[in-house]
Amino acid sequence: MKKIITLLAFVLCTLLFASTALAGVTIKYYNKDSVNYELDAVCSGSKKKVKFGSSRTAAVTIQGSAPCKVTLNGKQYTFKGGESIRIHKGVITFQ
């Protein structure tokens, strides 16, 4: 009986940590502009900030569940996670 309870507790903890790990939208980006962008993101109704550093290739994770909507220069982009984008002249293009 103790083995079953221990196993159930282990499975419950594993599921709990796995679900929190999935609660984010990761975007790989190449920012060709020499401008840092700090944009507002809305993920399932929650507002977040997302930063894209200037002149670099990197990845950013927005905490929250997909889809996330990010607005840059008046144009809205939707991210589900795992996208690769390029930022050039203030415009996001999906790769």
C-alpha cells in the first residue's frame, strides 16, 4: 500500500511540474534592427511584457498559455509557441 501511495504522489508531482513547464510560449528570434523592442503581449487574457534585444539571435519565453498576441508598430501577431521569427525595420516575419 505504501508503494502505491508513493507512486501516486510521484506521478502527481511529475504532472504538476510538467504542466507548469508547458505554461509558456517560446519564440526564437533574429532582431536585425539596432533597436530593443519591449512589447505588450496578451496570453489568454493576461497582459505580459516581452523584450526582443537589438541586433541578436536569441529566444524569449512569454509566461502564460497560448495563443499570445503581440503588437508591433500597430500590427498584431499571434504566437502559439515554437515559432522562429525575424524582426527587420519594425516588421515581424515568420520563418
